[in-house]
Amino acid sequence: MADYSKKIMVTGAAGFIGSHVARLFVKKYPEYLIVNLDALTYAGNLENLRDIENLPNYKFERGDINDEKRINELFDQYHFDAVIHLAAESHVDRSIIDPLAFVRTNVLGTASLLNISLKHWKDNLENKLFYHVSTDEVYGSLGKEGFFTEETPYDPRSPYSASKASSDHFVMAYRHTYGLPIVMSNCSNNYGSHHFPEKLIPLMINNIKNNKPLPVYGKGENVRDWLFVEDHATAIDTIFHNGKIGEKYNVGGFNEWKNIDIVHLLCGIMDKKLGRPAGESAKLITYVKDRPGHDMRYAIDASKLNKELGWKPSLQFEEGLEKTVDWYLQNQDWVNHVTSGDYQKYYDVQYEKR
Ligand code: NAD
Ligand code: DAU
């Protein structure tokens, strides 16, 4: 193995945000070795990383974060200096159907990864880092006013957010009890390329394109704070390199939108791109039964990250959304593979038959 200045395990890098983080690190830091550890669940797609898969400082290792033997072997093989932990079950609707899958990966998996990191690092914790990527959903739901700060008490309300809150507590417990060097960030809703089309924005883009109903939960008045995924990746880069050990940082777009307004915005963009008469796509909007326990509003105060580490989002929402729509329209093969399930065969073709 070449002499890399840092060897970093990025968990969940075949997923949406993880693939953007891996791409940023692999390209920006050729002196680092980036090892993508991913179980390739339904949400993991190696096609997301095609442009970097042959670069010398990128490696893919298939594995489950709960598989202690496998993770221990990888620590022995690569001598990681850092873990950037993104692997998770991430979809609120799925957590309502199968909460225990979220406990297994998000709670038990994170605890296991912390435990293994500590075991391998405890004799020399210097220059080691466990970076835990979390969500604003741990803070609960806001009314019309106010923002989540790093001091907001946790109040998770879905099985997904409860599992992420629990993982956050384990991370802090490993800091306080064992002195494990950690940092953590809690981010708002991401959007951008390679987003699995079961989440709001890619689902709406795909349905508009295919003239299918646009399912808006409840009255569509729930509010989310949206951040371009590549800006989340730069925030992670900033915090990884400059964040204070033991601290947490909120990451957000200062960009609140009601769901129904986003759907209308997307319909307008798509009408233009597809050459449809104005107002045509909006006819597809269909109000459906609300998500059980649907959180009303999330809004992140990311001023700590801005003031202390100088990070801020680079893109306006309308610009980012247009870029995102363009990506989906230009990458219909990716969408077809994901929606048909073909993307799951890519691993066999790319890796097992080598
Ligand atoms: P994703 O669902 O797109 O990707 C998750 C990845 O983790 C997939 O590649 C999957 O194969 C892998 N994975 C799942 N279970 C695993 C296991 N047991 N072992 C190894 N790998 C496993 O998720 P995402 O949207 O990219 O989110 C990444 C992280 O960021 C998550 O921790 C999520 O909670 C957090 N987050 C997401 C958002 C968002 O808007 N998507 C916002 C804030 C925080
Ligand atoms: O806030 C950060 C979180 O954002 C992350 O931690 C999660 O991993 C990520 O999935 C996301 O959670 P949300 O539940 O906010 O995202 P989702 O895209 O599922 O839904 C966004 C909003 O749109 C939410 O209010 C529910 C609504 N919605 C969603 C879908 C899929 C609809 O109205 N219709 C839909 O079909």
C-alpha cells in the first residue's frame, strides 16, 4: 500500500451523501486513502462512484457495520486514522414500516463501530478521529418560529430519528467515558444528484417526467430546510479538518420551504425543460394520507459552523434545484437502473467477476 498521510474509512459511501463525500475527499486529497465500507443495501449504489472507482486512493470494501469480524479485519489491514460514519437506514417512511432495521444499523451498528475504533486506537488516540454524520431530525419538530441550535434538547419523534438520536448519544458517551476523539454534525434535508428516488425531490422529478401522480402528504404544509448535497460534503470536509474534538455542529441551508411550494417549483422547472405548457405538470399533484407522526417544521441555525469554521452554503435553492433536475434528465440510465433494480447487479459485474 502506498504511503498515504491519512487512511479514512467512509461508511455508507455508496449512498447519496456518502458518495459525494467520498468523491470530494478522493479528488481533493490524493494523499489520503479513502476506503468505502458499504453493505450495499437497497440504498447503496456503486454506480454513484463510477467516476472515481479506478483512482488509486479509492477502495471499496463490502461489509456490514454490524459485522465485527469484518470491520476488525479492515482495521488490521488498513490501519485507519479516521472514520467518517454515514452508513445508516435513512428513510423515515421505511422506519415506520420496519423500525427494528433502524435499531440494528443506526444504533447497534454505530455502537459496534465506536467500540472497534476505540479498541484499535486506544493505545494512541492522537491524530485519530471518529466523525459521526447525523440529522436535524433528532431535535424534534418546530412550530412556526425558532431554529434548532446545538443546545436544543433532543426530542426524536419517528423510529428513524429515535435511532439517530440514540447513535448520537453513543458517540458522545464514547467521548466522555473513554476519551474517543469524535466530532459530529447534524444536517438538514439534502438534495442533489444520485438521490434515491423514494425521497421527496427525486421522486417528484421522476413522477413529473413520467406523468405520474405527485403524492403530497397531508396538506403539503410541512417545512424542511434544504441544502445542496455538495455543500453538505464541503461542510463535512471543513468539520473533519477544523472541527473541535468533542463538539457538534449544525449544518443547514438557511433555506426553508413548504413541501407544496417545492413541488410547484419543480413542476414549473420541468414544464420548461420538457416543453410542456405552463401549469401542465402541476395538474399531477395529488394530496395523499399524511405520514404518521409527520414532523411539522425543521429549521437549522448553522451559525456556529459559519462563525467558528467559516463554512457557508454556496448555492441558492432555485439554482441547485435546476442543476438537480438537469442531472436527473441527463442521467436517465441511472434512474432506470435504480427504479428497475438493475443497479444491484453492478457489483457483480464490476467487482466479483474481476
Ligand atoms: P442513503 O440511504 O442514501 O445511504 C446509506 C448508505 O449506507 C447506503 O449506501 C447503504 O448501502 C449503507 N448502509 C446501510 N446500512 C448499512 C450497514 N448496516 N452497514 C454498512 N452500510 C450500510 O443515506 P443518505 O441520505 O446518504 O444519508 C447518509 C447519512 O447522512 C445518514 O447517516 C443519514 O442519517 C444522514 N443524513 C441524511 C440527510 C439527508 O437529507 N439525506 C440529512 C442529514 C443527515
Ligand atoms: O432532515 C434531515 C432528514 O431529511 C434526513 O435525516 C433523512 O435521512 C432524509 O430522508 C430526510 O427526511 P425527510 O423525511 O424530511 O425526507 P423525505 O424526502 O422523505 O420527505 C421530505 C418531506 O416531503 C417530508 O415532509 C415528507 C414529504 N413527502 C415525502 C415523500 C417521499 C411527501 O409529501 N411526499 C412524498 O412522496
